[in-house]
Amino acid sequence: MTGTPATSQSDAGAQITAFFDEATNSVSYLVADPATRAAVVVDPVLDFDPASGIVSTGSADAILQRASDQGLAIEWVLETHAHADHLSAAAYLKSKAGAQTAVGRGILDVQRTFAPIVDAADVQPDGGDFDRLLEDGDTIPLGELTIEVIATPGHTPACVTYRIGDAAFVGDTMFMPDYGTARCDFPGGDARQLYRSMHRILSLPRDTRLFMCHDYKAPGREQFAWETTVGEQLDGNLHIGAGVAEEDYVAMREARDATLKPPKLLYPAIQVNIRAGRLPSPDPNGRSYLKIPLSLA
């Protein structure tokens, strides 16, 4: 984790603390109902050094410590999708806090695609590594508040947005207005679908606060940022603001995606994340291994 966690409160009453991990440019959130002290964690990061193979829990421990300091009970760990750029700490938080884990039902498509590629034979059938697979329109109680699940596929089939009153956690559907939108070239991704998913989010009231899963500090901006609004995205998003038409967006997105390299942590991340943050089952020697499929150039 980098820097001091930033806390704010939404009009609907949710207390939101953001934890930024500069190593992966990821943002995790501790979201709580102040009245009951019930809490959820959105998109937690498991620290991983690919050069040494060392996995550690400093980022997740910082969330646990903040929850403890504030007397919060973490009930759920919510994934916005199966991330390709960081390892999830969902399984670790589940073990420490007794929380349940959830992700969009589209994770089944991601598992079917990637499990054979990384030889993940221990991935549980029917998404059983997660405690709950979420459908569009599902709700999750958060004390006296309610979390609404909005299916927002396009970046991946499993992408969902979590809305709590005037706050929405959008995963990788979009970035800050000066950086644009997410790639759609992963298996099951679709630029047209992403455009329509983003406009579901952008149909919310203009003052709805949108919380990003990543920030890469767009050129000309000095500080990392991860909170914006529907109105700011509609008016000024680099890729979809000011009424960009669907066909124009799809053409731009597909052309841009054709120039992008795979994320550096794609294979380590995806084989942990399709297991809900669980490391691969140990080999007979007692050690877990991450597998990198090779191909000849």
C-alpha cells in the first residue's frame, strides 16, 4: 500500500476508505455502515514480487488494521471482476475476518477460458471457490444500507459495479476522465458491450460518485486520483465524454487495444483470481507454483 488511506462519507451514509497500491496502480476500498459497523472490502490486493515469488499481505493487513481501529466487522469481500494486473487478497481476508467472497457470475466464463491454459485443475466447478456468484439486480445488505449489483461486462465477462446510494464502485469499466476507459481484448471482452455497460453507469444521477479500481496518473496530472462523478465522466471522459457514438467508440477501442501488450502480471494474477484469491494447490513437495504457458515465437 502507498500513502495514507483516504476516507470520505457518501450522502447515503456509507463510510468509504480508499487504499492505493502504487505497485499495481490498484485501489481497494473498505466500505462501512457507520450505524451498525458492518463493512465490505472491494478489490483487495495481495502483494506479490514476481522476481522472487514472494507473496505477502501488507496491503490486506492495512485494511484489516483500519477495520479493527474503527470497530468494523468485514462481512463480504467483493470483486468487481477477475483482475489481470494484481493478485486478489480475498481468500486471505476471508480467513482473517470470516468474510464471504462474491463476484459476478460471468466468472464462470473466465474460469472456463483460463483454467485449461494455466492447468488449474483444482478450480472448483460452478464457481465454488467463491461463496456467491452475483447476477444483475442482486442486492447485498450492508447493515442498514443496501449494495446493488449492476452487471457491467465488456472489459471481462465477470465485471460488475457495486452501487451504494450515491456511490458506485465501477472496477475497470472506466478510468478517471483524463485517462479514458478499459481495454476489451481479453477473452470474452467486447468493446460494444463495454460501451453499453458504461452508459448504464452514466445513466445514474450526475452527482453519483464513481470510484475507480485503478489510476495511472494521466499526463499532466501530478497526483493519483480515483474518485469522480457521473457528470464529470459524461462531460469530459477522454474516450466516451461529450456524447461519443457507439460505433466511434468501438472503432477507437478496438484499434487502441490492438497496440497493447498483455499486463505484466496477467498469468500470475488470473490463476490466483479465478480461485477467489486462493493460491494454487501445493505440489507433493508442499509448495504452490504459478504456471506460465510458453509459446514459440
